[in-house]
Amino acid sequence: MRPARVLLLTALAMLAFSGNSVLCRLALKHTGIDPATFTSVRLVSGAAVLWLLVRVRDGHTAPAGNWPSALALFAYAAAFSWAYVSLPTAAGALLLFGAVQATMIGYGLWQGERLAPRQTLGLLAACVGLIALLLPGLSAPPLGGALLMMAAGVAWGVYSLRGKGAGDATQTTSGNFQRASVLTLALSALTLSQANFDNTGLAYAVISGALTSGLGYAVWYTAVRGLPATSAATVQLSVPVIAALGGALFLNEPLTLRLIASSLAILGGVALVIVGRRPN
């Protein structure tokens, strides 16, 4: 691929990923939709778009994915929705990203990877930034929402680790979305008495599922083929930053000094760990 195309696709994917946070917070704060319904509509819409993409591209939809990965995907999407009932957009995106990277870095250490001194410094900086973000205070995010978002990040980290070497990424993701849709519809059935929605909330959920999730992942899997592994990891540092700007623009959320300082520590620390990794 030409560098200009890789750059464009990468930018679109980062906008899509950060857009999930903005859309979810918009829906759960400013519309009548409940978290279970948002999760179900998002996953079902994403499954439909990915199924169509695979169908058009390959002319068939051979089974792909697996139930353990689908469970991790469902756990991420459900915890993500419930977390954004109370979390501001920027804090949620930062906590999600930090938990994803912590899960993947932790798995690498468990598998025997060793950190260079610079990487150790980065890991410590990220931990300090996370602690600073969560310390009690007027600008601290709600603890319950924060724990849910970190759980969502762990689930997404597990999903990402399981997806390594799984074959065609778009086809595998399509199969996992289809399976996760079964799980989320079961959740909606169990919480039917609490179900609530309106047209605006449903629209946000469909956009989140069809565009910023389904098409977003497809665009990213195309872009990543033209990116070195380290670049593919570090470019994702932009997602919490874009989400913070989106929260300020669309939800009038303040960019507090605590959030900015914690973001610099967490994202800068993670960047040191990623950049310092040796290629496999």
C-alpha cells in the first residue's frame, strides 16, 4: 500500500475507535437508552456489517472465530457500556487504553519477556499516572465506573491476545461478533424489565456498531498491514487524546489538570514500553 493510503486508513481507524467512547457516553448521558440495549444494538449492528463485508469480499461466510473470544468481546462491550453511565468520555478512554495495554504487557511478562530499564521506567510512570487519576478528589472519576472500564480493558486485552495468529482478522472478528450477539441478546432478555430506548439512543448505538466498530475494525485491519508492529501499537496512543477532544467538543466535558497530567504519565509510560520492545 502507498504511504498516503496507510496514513489515511490509520487516521480513520483512530477516529472510529475514539468515536466509540464519544457515542456511548452521548447515548447513555443524553438519551433514554439503557446500557444493555446499547450493547445489544452495537454488537448486532457490528455483526451485520462485518458479515456483509466478508460476504461481499469473499463471496461466502465460512464459520470463523470461537466462543471464548466472543465471550471476551461481549464482556468488553457490556462493561464498556455500563462504565459510561457515570464516566466522562476522556477518563473512560484513558482507563480502557491503560487496562488493555497493562493486560498485554502483563501477559508478555508472564510469558518470560523482560523489560529494559527504559521500559521499566515507562511502566512505573504509567502506574503512577493511573493512581493519580483514581485518587479521591473532586475531579476523580467515579470508582465504580472506573473499575468497570478497567474490566472492559482487560477483556479487550484478552480478546486481542486470543486474536493473534487467528487467520483472517476481519473474518474472525465477524464470527466473534455474531457469537457475541447471541450473548448480548440473552443479556437484554434477562434485563427486559429495565429496557428503555429512544430513536436518538438507537441511532448512536447503530452508528457505534456499524461504523465505528464494524467498519472501524475492518479499516484498521487493512491499515495495519502497511504499518510496522511498533508503529501500529504506538499510533493507538492517539485514541484517548482524540476521545478527550471529542468529549470536550460534543459533551462540554472539562479537560482537568489531573486528567492531562495522568494522561501524559500513562500514555508516555506505555509509549516507552512499546517503543522499547524488541521485534519478535
